[in-house]
Amino acid sequence: MAKPCFVHQPCGVGDIIYIQKIIELFRAKGHEVVVPVRPDLRWMQQHLGRPGVSYVDMTAPFAKRDLFAQLVRRSENVTPNQALRGAWKTDQLIFLPLGPCYRWCGEPNVMLSKYWLLDQDGSDWADYVHFSRNREREQQLLQLLDVENSGAFCLVNGHGSTKKLNLSVAGVRNIQLRLIEGFTLFDWAAVVERASAIVTIDTSLVLLVEVLRPRIPLVVISRCDPPEFQIRPIVRLPWRFMPKADGKLVVDHDAE
């Protein structure tokens, strides 16, 4: 029997979406893949959990938790001259330190480092993201936002895990992505599909859009000062990259 594979990527949502190809590669080899996540991300199980892949609360009991915690501490204290490329293997499990590896591996880009560590090509990562959609909740969210029959709108997102920007787009109704109790990021999929344009900071929404592939104007705004875009090398859609926005943006909603 293949050893279980534990993935150290407790957050954020975008990172977990991005590593789905890695998870699938190990699942396809017969490993039971376990992804311990922050308690507030337990909902990932309902969208990305499947036979052979589970998302568990990292603060609750689960099999081999103590060994996993030891490896987490070790991975977060690795120095560049100690780093080894590849999965970490013990007699009980395989450990993938995808969260902290950018600190010490040979690829400084946070996103690219995850695939670099395992010597894998991550350019087609979006092709491996197959999430379960809750169509009932998606419909409820559309009704709550009143967007089904209200004409063109721009989906706007200034919220990220480490930054918040006040963004708005001139000349069109703005629907602001936000936390709404009872709904997950994936429940915004139908909103993404109905939007006439999307303007967002560089956060998990960009990854979800890459999976859904709408043919609409797409703008991503840096949340860093000076501006930088860690996600630029991993996207395939024609995003327009901009530094931090001041004032209102104008987006051509008829362009593809």
C-alpha cells in the first residue's frame, strides 16, 4: 500500500487551487492525499475533496498529526544551504512542504516554487482543477446580489488575505466580492460567468477566474508597494496588470 501523502499548504485559497495538479499527481500514484488547512478553510473539502483527497482541520485530531507537525516545524526552519529538492519521505508518510519552500528553495517566486520543488511543470495547473459546484447556493447568491436580470456589471475585488484596497469601476454597476455568511469563494463561480468585466487585486479570485476562463476584460491590480505580481508567470488569460489604483478605473466592457 502506498504511503499517505501530507501536503503542507494550510492557506490561502489561491495557493490550494494552484497546487491541484500536484495533489492529483500523487493521488494518481495511489497515495491518499491529506491537506491540513486552517479551520476557516474547512469548506475546501466540499469543493475539492474527492476519493483519495481530503482537507482536514489542522487544529483538530487526524491520523499522523504529530509526525506531520514535526515535519512542518522542520520545513519552516530550513535554510537555503540545507534545502533538498523533492518530496520528503519517512517510513510512515510523504511530506510536501509547499507552503514554506519559497523561503529556501532555488525558485524565489512564491507560486512557481511549489512546482520547482517537485521538478514538475506547472504551466497547465488550471487544467487539473475540477471543483464541485453547489448550483443551489450559486443561484441563491445570484438572487441575493440581484444580478440575473439587471444588465451589465463588473465584479470588483479589493480584498485579499494581507491587503484591502478600495476599488471601483466607472460607468457600470459594481458588484463587490465579499465574505457573505453561508457562501464560499467557489459559490461566486456563476457571478464570474455572468460578469461583463472583472477587476481584482492579485488574490485567489484570479486563480478561480483562470479555471472558469470567461472571455471578458480582466484587470489585476497589485497590492504591493512597489508593485509586483507573483501570479503573472502562472496565468494564461489576457489579464491587464496595473499598479495600485487611485480613483475610479474605466474598463472597456465590450472588449474580449
